[in-house]
Amino acid sequence: MPGGRNASFLKCHDRRERLRPRGKYSLGSRIESGRKYFSLRITSSALSAVIPKGNPVSPEVVNWTVIDLNEYLRIEGYKIDVTEKAFLEFRKAVRKNPGGFSDDYALLNAVLPVEPENATLEWLAPLGRPRDLVTRDIPFLRATAPKPPVEGRDVYGHVLLPKNREVPLRIHLQLDPEIVEDDDDTYISTQSGQVRIEGQKLRFSPNYVVTEIGTPELARIEFPCGVHVKGDLAGIRSWIVNGDLKVDGHWSAPDVTVHGNVKAHAGIQTNMNGVIRIYGNADVPFVQMSRLGVTGNLVVESAILQSEIRVGGELRLRGSPGTIMGCTVDVFGNLLCQKAGSDKGRRTSIRIHEDIEGGISKVSRVAMLARGTNMRVGSLTWTAKEDGFFSTEG
């Protein structure tokens, strides 16, 4: 056969030479020892090296690989490697500027030292939601890992020490029983509510306390827990409270839905805007010019004025004057008050519904039913002709 054994040996030898790693003296290298393909100038105390503007770069450089470029830099005495990305940008720039760059071209940059960082806490609440409002079993806080100091290198490979070499601190929090720390340094609550950081303690409360009602996060929100408003419940709100609601101040926000009980320490007045829906019981001082639906019982201290009220349980006015005036009232349980209706102003209409078995509450009483009040009890409808007493008893 042509060439015989010698040809086979030569092919094998060539393949080994191609696979042999390149270096300053490797066979097949594109770098010619002692030749200047381009020049570098050191800047910023060896933190960078640039090709000066106007200095030519050999056209052979465009055919180099990143290995070739780093080999040449080693020959020139530089110890920092050019990354693949930086190499591609450099080769592209050389092709566009064969006569030299119009400004200094930064080819090498030192690896700067990394300063240590203590662990920090990162809130995980989604955008537009209060960060301290937590939902059960959903991570709400993450402790970032501390970052130790790391040495850097200048373009000659000399060590650059960080200014601070102290060991960074981890975070150690004392947790309330409802809060647990997950494996990935996140914190999870076993109940919905509010959390707060007090020094090195992470505290939990089953009710979310609102102290700044005007914050944007509280304009439209669903609470997974009970809420305590320390002040007025005012402004344009769209709230869903999946728990009890307590309001210390005046209540004028119209669009509020509560799936628990309500305790208001001042009155409710929404100027007939929207509807307040309560799926538990409610206890309030007074209701005026409001639309209110209560699935359970409604207890009012003084009066219900110029409102539309629908109560699934008992409606009781327990204090003085105990008046329902200028209202439309639907009650599916007992109605107990001192006075209902008025002979002037807006007429009062009261309906006491039958229960699911077709019966009427036996203990509804109005001590003074004013003349002109529209009444409907079960299937009976009439208008009071004169002031009098009303009762379903007997």
C-alpha cells in the first residue's frame, strides 16, 4: 500500500501534535515568540491595561482564539485571563478599527477584592402588599447568607486584599411559636397574621394592625386574617377581611366585606356609597346614611338613621334613644328597639321576614311605632295610622 507503515505512523504523530495543549513553546501556536502584535499600557495602578488609541493591532489577531490571546498576554507578563465574551468584543472591535482605536481600548481589568457582608433580611411580600402581612405556609422573609471576604488580583496577578477581612455575621432570630425557619433560610408562619421584628426577635400577631390607613398598599386588599384599625376607617377602600374587624375610629369607607365579626367603637356613615357586608355579628354605636348587610346579629347602641339595613339574625338597639328613623330595614330574626319611624322626613319601612319554616319571630318589639311607618310582617302589610306599640308576642 502507498506509504505503508510509515504513512500510518505520520498520521498518528500529526494527530497527537494537534491535540497537544498550546503554550508559549507549544507546537502549532499562532504566537511567534518576541513579536509585538499590539502594545498595552497600564492604568490605575495595574487595575487595568489598555491598548492606547491610535496604536495598530496586527491583522493576524482577528484569527486568534481566546486561548491564543491569553497566551500572548502571558508572554507579555499579564496574569489575568480575558473572558470569552470580552474576547469576542475585542475581536469585533479590531475588525472595525484596523488602523487603531479612536480612544484607549480597555482589554484587561483586575479582579477586585470582595468585601465581607453580614447576612441581611429580605421581605418576600409581592409588590403592592404590606410586607408584614403574612399568609400561613407561604414564606414571608429570607435571611441572605453572609459573604466572606475574597482576595482579588491585579493584571499582573498580584494579590489585592479586601479592606475588611473580619468574619461576617449570620442572623440569629428568636422566633414566636407560630413562626418556623425553613431549610433555605426562609421564614414561614403556621397562621395568617402580622409579623414584626423587635431587635433579634421575630414576633407574630393573629390580627393585622392598621395604623396608617392612607398607605397605597391598603387601598385594595384582601386580608387573610383579622384586622384592627387604630384610627378611622376612611377613604376609598376595597377590603376583604377573612377574620374579625375592629375599628377604633369613625367608619366611612363603603366597600368593606368582613367574613368574621365586627366591633366598631365609633359610628358608621358612608353617605350611601357602596355596601358594607358582614358575614358574622356586628356591634356598633350608630349607623347613618349607610347600606349595611349583616348575616348574623346586629347590635346598635343608639340609632339607625337614613340607612338601608338587612339583618339575617336579630336587630337590637340596646341604648338610648334606640331609634330607627328614615330607614329601610329587613330583619330575618327579632327586631327590638325603642322607637321606629317618624312623622316627618324620609319614611321608615320595616319588614320582618318569615323564617325557613314559615314562622315569625315571637319576641319582636317596638316601644313606639310612629305614625306613617310602613310595616310588613310575614304576609301582612300595613301603614301605622297613629303612634303606638308594636309586638309579635302573644
